[in-house]
Amino acid sequence: MRIWKLLTILLLISFFPLTPIFGQRVEKISVSHDKNYYKIFITFDGKPRFKIFKDPKRDLITLKLSNTYRFNKEYYSVRVVGERNLITIFVRNPQLSTAKAKVIRKYRTLVVLIPFKHRKFFKYTVVIDPGHGGKDSGATYFGVKEKDINFAVALKLYKLLREDGRFKVYLTRKGDYFVSLTQRQKFTAQVGADLFISIHSNANPYKPYKRGVEFYVLSDKGKYRKFIDLATHPSRALYFLDDDMVRDSTVRKKVLKTTLEFTQEEGEEFAKIARRYWCKYLGRFIPCGGIYKRSFAVLKVPGVPTVLVEIGYMTNRRELNLLTNPRYQWSIAKTLYRAILDYFNLKMWKN
């Protein structure tokens, strides 16, 4: 009886090789490009079997394999992240067409070919979120409503980016009306944002002497809660990921985990850049505050770097005078604009 069991196991092994189960460790990753394609070469220690998923709005390409190992590689145009059973490629260059990407296998190497777009499509997508609005006025001090300051600054930043031909720019609200936090998240995902900035004005009635700008990025707690929500509710995940990714439970969970990590890490990167520019250009007017991690709803957009900026304290009369001054509002907008250019490795725009 034991002999027959052994023979059966050996027969099964002959039909189903062990390499896909125990092999496929990534040995090497390299990139190159020519005039037509950006190329990513991923070499394994065995012949890989894979399935490709693409999400053009999030600029994601995901490869589902029988087995991979954790790694995180950063290149100029892409970030390649390895999870067990999954490789996710974040395309960082708007010149590249995620929708038309394809993957070919050359023995132990997968070659990801991402074609270049026509020049007129080379634009980064930025969403500017003027905090509050409509029935939600935010803080109100000395007769001034926070929602009005937020919108005035956001509109000026919007105009600067619109004048720069390298951006597609959106406002989550274009006037004084209410937009829910969930709607702001969904809109950001729908337009395929490369960066999300929420503009707010701070307040502390118990410490009217308190001053300074503050930057907020996604916390570990917020990241975990959003992951649990979308991983267990596929219908909600559809707002943030491509249909095919959502339908595959394994892909959905792993991509959500990876994209939320990306949101957090890149949000922190932009916050550091924005703080540096604020210290340089505006620190003598409104002091440089810190960068803090929070679970704010608007920061929970998988795959999109998100930052909330509290541009000053309304409860401090000196800062409130600056925040309501159109000239100073332009200074804030220009400083954030410079930070955006730096984040995307762009030079100042020349008309």
C-alpha cells in the first residue's frame, strides 16, 4: 500500500513540477528604454508563469505569479514592489502608457514593455482639495470662515498649475458648496491623480499664541483601517482599483496593501519637500511646523500620494491677517507650486 502511495506522489510530481511552487525567486531587475518602449526586465531562478492585471487610472501593472519574494526597487520612471505571489509596478512617468503595456516571457525573464505616449498626453494629474465648503464652514474666528481662506488659496494654486502645460489639475469643489469626505476620495481616484493636496486653516482657541504651518500624512492606523475596509468590501474597492483586480481576492488584498504603503511613503516625501520650500520662502512670516501622521479620511486614497496642509492658525490674529491677504495667499500658492515641481523633478515653467 505504501509503495502505491509513493508511486502516486512521484507521478503527480512528474505532471506538476515543483519549480512554480518552490522556485521563481527574483534574481535580477533592470530597466532600459528606446524611442518606443520603457522596458523592465525581471529575471527569476525558474521559468515564471504569470497573469497580468492593469489599472491605467492608478498607473499600476500587477503580475500574479505562483511565488515571489519581498523587494522594493526604485527607478526614475517606475517603482517595482515584490510581494509573495505578486509583483506590482507603479508607473511614475506620465509619458508612459500603462493601458497599452504588455509582458513577454523570454525563458526565465519577464520583459514588461510600456510604450511612450504621444507628447500631448505628457501631463501629471493633481487634485487640489479646498477644505470644508457649503454648510461645513470649518473654523470661524473674528468673522472669517475657514472654508473661504481654503478656497482662495486653492484657487490660486489651481490657476498656477493650469497655466503650466505639464499638468491636468482639478478642484474637489469649484465654489461654496458641500462635498463629503467620501466624495473627495472617490473623485481623486476617478481622475487618476498623481498627487492630492488638501488645504486647511488651523485653529486653537485655548492657545491663541500658537502659530505655524503643519503637514499631515497618512498614519499606520489610517492605512490599516482603509485596508480592512476595502479588502473586506469589494464593492467599495471598485472605486479605487480596476475591476479585474477587485474580483481576484488575492490580488485585491495584496495590491491594496502595497498601494496604501505607496500613498503613505510618497505622501511623506512630498510633505518633506513642501516643508522645505515653506521654510525657505514663508518661514519668516508663518513658522515651519512639523509633519504629523493622522487617519484623516481624505488621506486614504490607495495609490495616490496625499498630504493635508494646515497653512496657519486663524486663532492667531497675526497669522489670520496674512491668511486673508490675497498677496500672501499667492505666496502660499507659489510655494506649494514650487514644491510640486520639485516632487515631479520638473523645472520652473516657461511660457
